[in-house]
Amino acid sequence: MKLPIKLVKAVGRNARQTASPAVSALMDEILDRHGKAVQAILFYGSCLRSGNDRDGLVDLYVLVDDYRSAYKSRLQAALNVLLPPNVYYLEKTVGGQVVRTKYAVLSLVDFQKGTSRRWFHSYLWGRFCQPTALLFARSDLVAQRVYQCFAQAVLTFVERVLPEIPPEFTARQLWGRGFALSYGAELRSENPQKRAHLFDEATAYYEEITGLALEALFDPVHLYKSDSSQRYSVHVATGKRRVSRLLWNLRSLQGKLLSILRLLKATATFEGGVDYILWKIERHSGVSVHVEPRLKHRPLLAAWVLAWRLYRKGGFR
């Protein structure tokens, strides 16, 4: 399916943003670490939505040409191939204040696959259908490829969520249900109430791309006004709705297993990984878990203990 030009332009227009001095300092360090392998740097998540890069962790995605050239360590490259992405922690002092980032490393090819309709799990297309800033691109060609990935993520998300909502719906209903499904397909720590506000934080963006995506995916799409809100009507066969429910259940099982494996890997990809995971879970969910100091020196064992204790206390939702 050919990507709709209007949708690519819409997500590209939203993505063209300039990094703040604090985020620029983090990007400079990342470029020093991974060199010419870096093709693009993406900024997404809560710090982007709030406009505050000092409160919490700046979420960055670093897209590279290939994993071997991105690392000096063959082990790190192998881990990235085995279970992408690798996640790292970095902090810098800028203007007397500490700015922190959690950045993920993924090849541009894997990013294209993960945002496409060929990819089963929502790990990437469920994230990058949301507003994302492209802060660095090696070339205009790379930038265009990234915009196309964003557009493809939107199409994949909308197509996978439509069977899960009523035939008549608003953009708010579509995205609210989709966020619940995609976040629920992972061991995510975010409070469900925060997910419900994601649409409100970028209403104009979601309203625009909903119409563009539906025009590309379905013919006809019925559009009408009701109670001052824009509503859509799309026919989805009953059989397709039943299959969709099964597929989302499978995504949930797959995603939770992969989340545990990534949790294990994260304890090995940066120093203080156990403390970082504890801090992040408590910050998002309010759940606090104690991990004995002796376990922190054995990160692989600590990760299994941590995952089990957090699960029992409701730290993953």
C-alpha cells in the first residue's frame, strides 16, 4: 500500500522541532558514543508532551545504520540484534542542573519493520503513531524515511484498533481504546489515567491524522457531525472483530514476556540499571519495591526478583 502523501506531510510537519540546549547536550554525548552510525535521533514521551526536559527522563530513540558499527563492544551489538532495542542511561549537567535521558538504540531497518503493518506487536507502531520530534537526521533522505515510518505507524495502529471499537466512533474513542490495548500489551508502569489524557495533550494532531488514515484505509468512510463532534462510521465484519480480539490477547502475552526479557537486559546495558528501574516504576505507578543491596551486584538475578515483586504489588499494569 502506497503511503498517503498528506499523512506523511502531517506527521513530518509535527516532527520538525528544535532541541533545547539541555537535550542538545545529551544528543552530543550520544553522537560521541555511537559516531557516524547514528542516522537519526527521535524525542518522544512525557518530557516532549510537557515541554519540560528537567522533570524526569528524556526519552530518545537513536536510529543507527547497523549495530556492529554503533558499538565498540561485540556483546552490546549482539544483544541489540538478539532483542532490540538496547536501552541506556545518560545524564549531563547543563546550566547547573542535571538532565537525564533513557535512550534506545535501534537500526533504521528494524524501525521501518517495527512500524509497518507486517509487524505483529505494537511495541513500535503503538509508540510512534504518537507525536514524536525528529531532532537530528543524517540527511534529508533519512528524515523522509523517518516521516514515512511515523505515517506507517499511524496506519498500522488505526487498522489494528478499528475492530475493537463500535462501528460509529470519534477520534477520541479510537485513540483511547488503542492506547489501552497497546499499553496493555506490555508490562507498562504508567497509570491508566495518564493514558486517558494522551489524546487531550495533542487533540488537533490526532483529529487530523485520524481522518487522513481512515481515507487511506477504507472506502467508503462516512463522516458526519453529532453534538458538535466529528464522528466516523466504518464497517468491520463480525469475523474480523473476533479474530482481532484473539490477536490482541496474543500480543498481550507476547509483550509481557518480551518486557521481562528487556527488563533483564536493561540491568546489563547500563550502570545502576536496577536503581533506575525501581525509580521509574515508583515514579509512574507509585509502587515501591525493596531490592536488597547484595542483589544489586547481581543484576540478572535482581531483575527476576524485581519483576516478580513488582507484578505482585501491581507495579505493572
